[in-house]
Amino acid sequence: MSESREPQVRRTQAAVRRGWWPGWIWAIPLAALLVVGGLGVRWLFNQGEDVTITFDAVHGLKAQNSNVLYRGMKIGTVTDLSLAKDGKSVIVSANIDDAASKFLRSGTRFWLSGAKPSLSNLSSLTALLGGPTIVMDPGPGKRQTHFVGLARKPLVPPGDEQPVPFSVSLPGAVGGLSVGDPVKLRGFVVGEVTAVGFHIDPQTGAMATPVTLALYPALFHLKNAEAGNDGVTAVVGRLVKSGLRASLERNPPLLGAYQVSLEVKSDASPAELTVVDGMRQIPAASGGGLGDLMTRVGKIPIDKIAQNLLQVAQHANALVASPQLADAETQLDAALKQLRSVADSAGPKVTRLVASLRVAAEHLDGVARSANAVLGGIPEENSARSAVQEITRAARSVRELADYLDRHPEALIQGRSGQ
């Protein structure tokens, strides 16, 4: 007897297979890691260029708050401020965007905008709240990252910075002038103030306030034959002979920034372009300008005007408080009340009077019509016919009177105009 064999059953075994994906729970931290990495790479490639700019004074520049502008657009930020070792200047560190770093060359200039807010330049008043900004003006040359900043916008392009010095001894108080204030000829800027002096002669007590002016040939727009320093000197000399004089002014008057104005005066005394202490001197105007304006303002009799105004006010108060004026007001008020009462009482009477006049006119017209019917064959020259005509004219007059009173009832009180 053979043994029976049981069929073998194949058993199924479970196993865990681990894939390369760690699970959806890790999606968020992996995404954050990618974002951080992207920002890091972007920062590495767009961190900009660091530069240093040395200024004599920074007038309120603030690190991480003040900007560097080019064509009105922000292209950098001030990152740090430090005092120079000698204490005579301030070193400003700034970061310039990569898009503008190509302009960092030896001919590029930086200056402060809004360092001295003034009413003559209303756009500078915004610096009162946010402080000044640094403006960049690209120039040619080799690549450079260290610059010397300017206190204000330069008047001329690079290469035309060589001015011609002149001096002028202005009368009056010139202490308000400062280095960099403009020099204008017929309203156009042709130079700037470079120095303001003050000297007293101990022997005579005479005071002198010499002012040094720098006039730029490029701003005179001279022809080629007269261009350059010699051309400016020759032109200024001819203008002085024609009456060119210098005066101190403010723009706007009394409130704005100081400036030196060069104007040709038709009534100026003859003068020449002289040399004083080795410098050509432009004559000062004998009248006009800020000093003359202040002198005229000082001559206004303000005290006398105030006294006259006080006397007028006192007379007005006395007149208002006088018993005669109060009595006149009382009498006028009584007269107006009486006139109003008469007009109110006369109103109904006028209406009845007009109606009566109209009825009388109709009666007169009826009498005239009846008489005309009876006297139909009587000649016009007859006395009866004349009487009928008078009745007709009387009826017309009564009707006209009624119409006038209807339009002007006040005539009963005032009388008819023209009578």
C-alpha cells in the first residue's frame, strides 16, 4: 500500500520595500530649503559693489536709511558712516547695485542733494524730513571704488572746472554769504562764491568784507576767439566799463538764499576792472540790492503809522459810543416804523381808490358816448361838441391816474417823481 502524499501549499510572505521618496511630509521643508538656497544664490550674484565716499560734512546722512540716486532712481544705499582719522572729514560707505556698478570710474562724481534746504529750491525742502541724499554723476576713466564727494551739485561738466577768480568788496552785511552760493548775471548762474572775508584796520577802524568769486568760462558761452580764462577777463573788463556792478541779493527777497548778482547799471559811475591784492576786482553797486532794500524798509515810519492807526481806532470808538449817534439811531428807527405804518394803512385805501377811479372813468365815457349820439348832426365847432371832448379827455386822465396808482401805490406818500 502506497503512502498518500499531501499537496504542498506555497506560503505567501510579506515584505516592506523602501523607495527613494521619503514621504509627502518632507515636501514642505524641502520647498523651504530650495527657496532659501535660491535667495542665497541670488544674493551672491546681486550683492552689488561697495564704495567709499569722503565728504567734509554729511548734513544728516543716515546709515541704512539714506540712498544713492542716479537720474532720480535709487541705485544704492548708505551702509556705514565713520569719522576720518584726522577728524576733518566723514567717510561714507555705500553699496551700489550691480546694474550701476559699471559707472564706478575715476571721472564719476558724487554730491549731496538737500544738504542745505532753501526756499529758492523748493525740491530741497524734502530733505528737512528724510535728510539729504547722494547723487551720482557717471564719468569716464579707470574703475575706482574710492571717491571724494562734493557738498553740492557742480556747476560745469568735468574738464571745465578751471574758473577765473575775481573779488568784490560788497557794502553792508555779507556775513550771510557762504562758500558755494551762486553768482548770477541777468539771472543765469555764471559762477560761485569761494571765500568770504572780514577785516578791520586797527589804525582807522575801517572794515572790509572782500568776497572771492569764481567765474566759469563754460557758463559765459563765449565764442572760440574769446574762450578761456583770458576771454572771460576781457569780457568782464568791457562789461565793467559799461556799468557792470556787483550787489548782494536774496532769492526770494528777504527769505531765500544769498547770492551775488552782476548787473549792468545804466546810471553807474565810470569804472575800470582794477587789481587789488593781486586779484581783479569788480566794482560793487552803490545802491540797490539787499542792503538798499533793508535801508528803505528801515526808513518806513512804522511807529508813526501805528500811532495814526491807533488814533483812527480811538475816534471810531468814540463815534460809536457817542450819545448823538445813539439818539440818531432811535429817531431813524421811529421814523421807519411810522412810514411802515402809513404804508400798511394806505394799502387797502389805494386799492379802493383805484377801483373808484376806474368806475368814474367808465361813467364819463358813457356820458360822452350818449352825448355824441344826441349831437350826431351838430358841427365840430359847436360848444356842446367841445364839452363832450372835454368829458372824453377827463375820462382818459382819470383812467391814466388809476393805472399809475395801481403800479405805484407809494406815490400817495412820496408824491409823483419829477413833480
